[in-house]
Amino acid sequence: MTRVLHTADTHLGYRQYHSPKRRSDFLEAFRRVITDAVDDDVDAVIHAGDLFHDRRPGLSDLLGTRDVLETLSDAGIPFLAVVGNHEAKRSAQWLDLFEAMGLARRLDDDPTVIGDTAFYGLDFVPSAQRDDLEYEFTPHDADHAALVSHGRFEPLVPDYGNVEWDLESVLASASIGFDAVLLGDEHAPTTREVGDTWATYPGSTERASASEREDRGYNLVEFDGDVRISRRGIETRPFVFVDLDLGEHEGVERVRDRLREYDLDGAVVHVTLDGDGASVSPARIESFATEEGALVARVKDRREIDDDGGDLDVSFGDPDEAVEERVRDLGLSEAARDLDETIRASAVADSNVTDEVERRVGEFLERPDVFGPTTDSEAADGPESGTTDPAGSEAATDGDGQASMEEYL
């Protein structure tokens, strides 16, 4: 029997809400998963992509990840992984660095056999390159085989126009048969049988957006004649979701009364307002929640309509994030969002912005896939989803001004 822990979408380094504490939360969630793996003495940990939130993680994120992976290595448990869309680079991947350090194995079309199961990897592939894939895998002589990949696969995820792969077609085209497909990218846990193959998403290990209301966790997968998949939750920072339909004469006091029903200490609070009640100042509610101990508070008043007739979702507690969220909602391509970041929020000196934009455009012309529209799944990952470092220097820095590991390689 082979027993593995399947996780994905840890998004290490994501400074959600621009909060250093939230950045630490993502690492701590990953640490809890690895601690469980050691305690349960699994045969391997399988990571299905988006280990990091950004293509250029900060030095502190790399060092924190190394520390967690060393714990796993010391227990003699291999870490097998593929590359996700958030961390994908044209050159060597960060996963290759950890492989060189003996802390990870990057899965590919050759089998990595653990116990009686052969594991294969299929990194995230941009849509422009997907038609050329042949799904050729080296044969194995193990009792079972599993494919690890990253992307949105039909029929596991709803098709809102952003499904990237048809899993049935992939399985039919593969040169070998798979007993299971262990996936990443979809942040909601999902498991179903596709033909004779079990396919599953474990969900993210931390909430990367307010839409992720379910408890976070991971999968335990057993290969023993049959495939058995079970889910386990992990404790993460509490999120408080308050959906309130205000009556005709209700307003800010009604919202405050409702918030008093919850323990807000250290929580991330999301308030959504509907109904016919009085106008409510988001800033007053956010201030009240933080005074009650909340780490972060956000208010969405669905009754407020913008000029285009859509919902106006603005956090007055963080104007920069409000702008980023609005840009994200526009569904711009990766190239457009990168250039927006370079021009609007770059650390590059004003006199050098033109040169930096010209350099970035030159890079983009070598990658036609970055001109496609942003998918809903990418947008759901948060306001910093899919961004690259705008500075463009060899010694890129993270949000705390720390040098990137690329400076030292």
C-alpha cells in the first residue's frame, strides 16, 4: 500500500490585504500540513502546484519554505511537486532549487515510484502551448499510477468559460493508464470519478479570497488495490463572514450588533450588506471591527451601484487594494496587469519607467499566452494574483525590502 498526503495552492509569500501577519499565515498553514504528514508517517507529500504565490518569492519566503521542507526531509518523507501558474517561470523554477538541495523532487513524464505507486507530473501549461501536448509518459511496472497536475479540469470544476483542460480527453490521450489524478489550482475541495480514474482537488491551505468560506485542508490518498481519498481540515486564522439584509430602518447599529455576536479577536472580517436599510459607512464598520480586535475588516455594500450598474466593492481601509481589486475585476491579460503594476505601483524611479515598460513589452512578445484574458480562477486568488516583480532588477525585493534569492544564484 502507498499512502500520500496531497496538498496544493499554498501560495507562500502572499501578503493578503497587505498584512505581514497574513503573509505569515500562509507559511504556518503549510507548516501544519507538513507537521501532520510527519505525525501520520505518510509515504510522501504530493504538492500539485502554486507552492508560491509569485514567480519571484522573497528571501524570507524561500527560507521559511526551506525550513519546513527540511522538517519533512529529516523524517525521511519525500516531497514531490509540480509547478503551478502563479510560480511558473520561463527559466529554471524555484522547485528546481529545492530539488538541487535534496529537499524536493519535481515530477515529470518519468515515473517516481513510491511504494507500489508510480507518480508522474504535468506542470501548468499556458493555453497557447496546450494543443501541442502529446501526454507521453515513460512506462512503469508499479501496481498503481497517479498523475499530478495543475489547472482547471472539466468536469471537476464548473465551466464558466475558463476551464483549461478536458480531463477525459487527457486520460484518453495519455500513453499509460492512471488510477488517480491529483490536482491543484481549484481552491475548493472537489473529488469525483472520471471514467475509471479518481480525480481530486484538495483545495487551498489558506483562504486566498473571501469566496473561500469552507474550512481549509488537504487530502490523504491511499493506493491499495483501490484508491481511497479522505479529506482532513487544518486550523487556520479565523474568518468571520457576516451577510446582513438590512430592514427599512436599520443601519450601522444593526451591523455593529451583529458583529458583537462573534469573537473578532485576530479574525479577518467580511461584511456583506443587502436590503432596504439606511446608508452605512464602510469605514465606520471597519473601524469598529478592528477596535473589537479584528486583524482585517472589509465591507461590501451590494446596494451601492457604480456608474456601469455593477456592484461597487470598495474597502476604504486600504485604497491601494481597492484599486488593485478593480483592475483585477476588469479581466485584463497578464501582460496588461503587469504593465499596470509597473506604471502605477512600481518601485522603479519615475525617470526609468519608460525603459522598464519597453523591456517588459519585449519579454511579453516572446510569450503570446500572457496576452489572453485573466481567468476567473486567477482572479479569485486575490488582488495580487499572477503578478510579477515590477522592478525588473536582478536583485528584486519582496514586500519587506528583502532581496530575492535570485540575487544569490
